[in-house]
Amino acid sequence: MAPPSDDSGPLGAAEAGAISKVLIVIAMQTEALPLVNRFRLVEAAAQESIFPKGAPWIRYHGEYKGLHIDLVWPGKDPVLGVDCVGTVSAALVTYASIRSLKPDLIINAGTAGGFKAKGAVIGDVFLASDVAFHDRRIPIPVFDMYGIGARKTFATPNILKELNLKVGKLSTGDSLDMPPHDESAILSNDATIKDMEGASVAYVADMLSTPAIFVKAVTDIADGEKPTAEEFLQNLIAVTAALDKAVTEVVDFVSGKCISDL
Ligand code: ADE
């Protein structure tokens, strides 16, 4: 076990030793299942649920290469039967999971739209350096900055050195499409990728002093010619394989390391 680092911040027990608990937060079942299989996770039984009764959230857990992995997915809307994507479910499930599981590290993994003007192509996997919101417009001084909620993600220079991931800023909003006012906010966030969860997961992780990283695979080109929903659905399965590979590489890298080694 490595000695504690001198510059330790207000982090959990892993600051002093090897990372033991990793929480993966994923919005869609299609994105989650390959990782559930890869890490041989099992679904938590109802009687061991850490979530409130009535919440559709789902947790898988297991041991992988010396790590305890929990993977949480907000589940399906009980009325409409579709994945509970977006910031509200992501923040809630992240909050409940951190409170109960006290992870050493959070990996928010998922798909994203990419901007070709910033060099993104379909199938790229990014590690987000920064996150911000693009649909919380509050044009009053200081509230405007609160709405945007820009923050740096937990820095992982050694992961970046070791793995073949692109780096870019992530902008989050509750819509798949991109009306002009979102586009200009995303531009002003200097984002290369856009998703529907990242900044909300980051908000909760920061609030609860838990390091979080954001692994996002590009399914569609937000500044391209094709209709976003069509391109997203067309590429979802293939790009999920790239996401699965990248998250596995990240988890393999994390195994046996301290937070300060990342
Ligand atoms: N996830 C995948 N593609 C996306 C997009 N274009 N916008 C938001 N979230 C996404």
C-alpha cells in the first residue's frame, strides 16, 4: 500500500490507501449491460436494496480485480417504460448511492453528442476535463454562473497518459436536441461533447467530496447534418462497445492504485 500523500484533500478513506470501492453511474440499460456482464456483476436483491421503496433505480455489484464495483442505473420510468435519462434521475441516484455506498471513486459513463468543429468523431471516447450546464439560463448576475455550474473534474493525468482517450469539456442539458440557445451556451462552455447527466453527477459528487470522472463515447455529431435522434439510435449499440472497452481499461488502471496515482 502506498503511503498517504502530503497534499491530501477532504477525500474518503482511499486517499490513504488503494482504491477499494468504485461506483459506476450509467443512464441507459443499453450502456449498462455490457459492463454488468464484463465485470460479472449481479443485481442487488430487493431485500438488500439501498434505494427508497418506489424508486426504479437498479444496482448491480460484484468484485473485480480487487475492487468492489457498484453499478447504478436509474432504471425505467414506471409509467412510460423508457430509461430515466437526464439530470434529475442522475443526481438522485448518485446522491443515494454515495450516501449509502461511500465510494472512493465515481465513474459516470455514457454516450454523448460530439462536435466535429472541436475534432470529435463517432466512436471517440472522451474523458471530460470540465463539466457545465447549458440549459440553466438565469440572466441575473452571479445566478448566471450558478446556472452554468462550471467545474473541473477530478484530474487523472496518469489515466490520460496510459489510455488512448481524448480529452474535452462536457456540457450537460436535459434535451437530446440542440436549439440555438443551447448551441450558443454549449459554445460558450467551450464544450467538445454534450450529454444529459454529467454536470449533475459532478454537482452531487463535489457536494459529497467524492472524486468523479466522466467517460463519454460519441454516438452522434451535434453540429453535423444528420438528425440527432436517428444518428444516436443508429450508433448506440456499436458505440456502447467502445464505451465498454474504455470503462474496462479505466477500471483495470484503477485496480491497485491510490486516488493520487490516477
Ligand atoms: N447522448 C448521446 N448523444 C447525445 C446528444 N446529442 N445530446 C445529449 N446527450 C446525448
